[in-house]
Amino acid sequence: MTHILIAVLIVIIIGITAGLVLSAASVIFAVPVDKKAVQIQELLPGANCGACGFSGCSGYAAALSKGEAKLGLCSVGGQAVVDSIAPILGTEGTEVTPKTAYVRCSGNNESTSKIAQYQGIRSCAAAKQLHGGMGKCTYGCIGFGDCAAVCEYDAISIQNGLAVVNSDKCRACGSCVKVCPQGIIDVQSKKTHAVVKCSNCDKGAYTKKICKAGCIGCMKCMKVCEHGAIKIENNLSRIDYDKCQGCMKCVEVCPQHIIQPFN
Amino acid sequence: MSITQLVGIFLAAILTENYVLCKFFGICPFLGVSKKLDTALGMSGAVTFVMVLSTAATWPVYTYILVPNQLEYLQTLVFILIIAGLVQLVEIILKKYMPSLYNALGIYLPLITTNCAVLGVTMLVLDKGAENPEFGYIASLVNAFGAGIGFLVAMVMFAGVRERLEAADIPESLKGLPITLVSASLVACSFLGFNGIVDRLLS
């Protein structure tokens, strides 16, 4: 009987000692928690996409609570998150212009075609490594949907061989921008008026051969623009969104119909 | 115990008595965390640390508390209690004073709490001590450290093997865990080649 008692006692004593030491340690070595940061992190969407430029939501929350970061960097959360965090920080909420991603390519299966049959891994990144993809245009959308696979909000779909962003669903986290091996996805403010939906830098005559919806660098848009917002660089039209006033004349004049109204 | 003997114990723990590849302890983290080299290193570092620390704590408890009271049979229970408490304590202290190391070890620390390799080391050094009275506290600590380094060697080697497997053309039916287990057994077989090497090396 005493044997059992001693055994029980010893285990109890060891257990209690360990418990006491641990609870004492948790008090002595307590790390002060930034309560504000915890609160803010709960309000952030928790997508951990890094669109704000910080290492995940916790990093942004910590920077916000220290006053090192600006409000409104979270494009996923948008206005609602800014409004809910502003009272915690005791500052005025800022106006957030919602953003959305778009694909700078209009080359679907009807406009352009393939140069070779590809039977490898069904991924844009893999196809790109093989002579820059199997499309005639080496700049355009490959169409295996690496972007659609990475999108957490189901905003991208492959329609007729071309990635298309649903701007209502897009939260502008930028995951697709990072994953696209062609680098043709871009995130812009929804207030942008017109965008060039082509990325081809080949010469106009060649572009015309390989894709019906490619920028041929004809400069019609540049000439028609009264605000000096359009330039042709490397046979490709580029719009300076800061200068663009939204007159939409370039949209009307573009012979390839690749300058399109945003949204 | 002489230095030569301690070196012998250390090398034996790494090569001939490798806890993962020869005694088959800690197979779970061995298969689970060996996918990438950096996580394998992090996990092994934490395991080595906890092995030495828990041996340092359980040896005196066993020798000076359990043995005099004829309670050797409580070994497993008491050791798990001590190891769990110790890992928690280490976690709390690391969080306070070395947040960078805490973040690096991260999830591995709690994972180790119930790792059988750690419990195995603390218990097997006691068996060795029972066979050979010379095998005291210092020798036990050296053995525990060697066991940890052996764990590291096994993990790093296997992480390398698995990185090769990624690129290999594996039959459909063997893909994933089956081929991992097969290659683990081959690595373990190769470790049998070290049998006796340490004794000859130091004699």
C-alpha cells in the first residue's frame, strides 16, 4: 500500500512542481502583447496575400499599430476594413479606390492560334519554359490558367483560351500578377478609364500576321489623344493613367479594338 | 570516463546507433519534415536541443528519486511529464529572450514534446548506465547530443534523397509515400555498413 502511495505522491509532486514552474515562468517571462495589433489583425481579411507590402496580415497589423504603415493598403479588405480599423487607431479613415486585376491580352482562340502542339504539364509556367509557350504570340496569354488556379476568390476563368478577370469578384490581392509567367496581368484602380489589352512588342506587320487582336503600333491612339497620355513604346501602345481623362477617343479609333474601356 | 570513450559514444550515437535509421525512433518527423532541407535542419536543431536538455533533467530524477524508491516502472510516465514541462518552459523562455530562434523553431518545439526519439534517448541511456556503471551523467549527455546530431544527419541525408525523388520517374503505384518508405529503408540499410566502424576507429 505504501508503495502505491509513494508512487502517487512522487508523480503528483513532480506534476505540481512542473505546473508551478511553468505558471511562474509564464508570468515572469510574459511577453507584452500588442493588443491593438491583435485587434487589427482580427479585422483584416486574413488572406496573407502580401498585397499591402508586408509579410502577411500579422505584419501589416503590427506596422499599423505602430503607426509605420498607412491605412488602406489592404486591397482585399477595401473600404470596409479601413472603416473598421480607423477607430482603433484613432485616425480618420481614408477613401480607398477599389482595384481589380486585368489581363493585358485579347488573344483568344479566334484571334490567334498555336504554333505547336503541346503535350507537357498543363501549366503556363511549364509551357513558357519550352520556347516561350506554344502560341504564335510569345507575349500573350498561354491559357492553362495558372492565374485561375492561384486565385482564392474564383475571379479568373479561362474563356476560349484566354484568362478573363471578373472584376466584381476580384479583390486585387495580386497573386495572379505574381504567378503569370508572361507578366501580363496587372492591377489597376477601378476608376481607370481605358486600358490596352495587348502586350505584344513585335513589329506591326508581324503582329498582324499572328494575332487579330494585337497592338500593331499604328499610333492612331497616340495622335487622337488630346492629353498626351498615350505613347508607343516597343511597338506597343501604353496609356499613362495619371494623364488619361477618360475621353475614350482612343477606344473608338483603335483598329484592332484592343484599347478597351476598363470594367 | 576518458575523452576517447566520450568521442566513441558520440560517434556511435551518430553512426552505429543512429536513432532514426538503426533504432527506428522518430520515423514520423523523419518522413514528415524531411521534404525540404531548411525545415529538416530546423526540426533537427530543435530535437538535438530538447534531447540534451531532457536527458539532463530526467537522468537525475531517475537516479535520485525513482531508483531509491523502487519506482523504476514509472519511468515512461514521469519522463513524458518532465519532457512536456521542459519543452513548454523552453518555449516560454525562448519567446521572451530569443524571439528569432523561437520563430525559427516555431511549430517544431511542441511537435517534439511527444516525439518518441526524445523519450527513447532518455530511456536508453539509462539502460546503458545499468549495463555499464561507468556510463554516468556526462556520458548520457554526450550520448543524447550524439543522438540529436544523428537525427540531423539522417534528416539532411533523407531530405537530399527526397529532393532527387521529386525529379525521378516513379511508377504510378509507388508515387508518394510508398517510394518514400522504400527509399527510407534503403538509406537505413546503408547505415548498417557503419557497424563496428567506431570501435575499430578508436581502438
